[in-house]
Amino acid sequence: MPLIRRRPERLPLRVPRPDGSTWPTRQEVGRASFAASTLYQTGYGQAFTPEAHAIAGPLLEQVLPRLGIDAAPEDVPYLRRLLSSAAQIGAGIGMVEQRVVQPGEQGTDRQVAGALLEAGDDLPAMPARQHGTAVYLLHCGYYLARTGPAGLAVLLTQLDEER
């Protein structure tokens, strides 16, 4: 008799907000899993491809100026590279998930949400405000990988409305 597997429950695909209120939580995701770690590692492998760079580029050019960088001038180049990497890792995770979702499906798999949490936890130590910006850009990279270029307009509109 074949095993019947339930399809994993999906979380809504939400527009990331800088305050973190729309990011998946540990309560929503559940405990850490091998699947989430594998998705994170696979997404990390995709993070440094031209496709992930193409997703992260507009975030750094259009979203980051609206957020501002809170760092000493000599630290800005390093912080910018770190923020770029965070956006690329989010994009890589989104690109991995995009390969397996059904056309038009707008949810986030719980294991993918776990991968995003793990990626945020793996960011280097930094002040809380900078860490929040890095995690926000991680989620933005994921969101743009899932929604395409139209998602950038949504992010920018939301940022402008929140000012």
C-alpha cells in the first residue's frame, strides 16, 4: 500500500516590511529541519549566479537608498557588500523554490521559510539596526525571486508609504 503524504502547508507570500512584521516567525515555521538546511545551502549556492545578482542589483540601487546605511564612512563599502550578499542569498533561496512551485502559486513553503530564518541567523554579527536591514534585504531578495520585477514596485510603494 503506497504512503499517502500530505502536501506541506504553505505560508502566505507577504511583502517584506523593514520592521520585520511580515517575516516568517519560528512559531509559523516550527523546529529547524534538515530540509530547511538543505534548501538554505542550495539557495546559497545559487546566490552568486548572474540571476541572483540581477535580482539584488535593483534592491541595492532603489531600496537601500530609502533605508539609509547607518555606518561609519569607512565601514560603508564592507556593509554594502554584506547587504548585497544578504539580498543575493534571499534571491537564491527564492530561485530554488520558484523551480518547484506551481504556476501562479503565491505561498511560501514552511521549509523555505525555515531556510530564510537560518540564513538570517547565519549573517555576521553586527549592530541590531544593520542586522535588521540585512535580514530585510534577504527577504526582499526572496520576494523578488518569487514575484519578478513587478515585486520591486510593490516594495518601493510600501517604503514610500511608510515614510
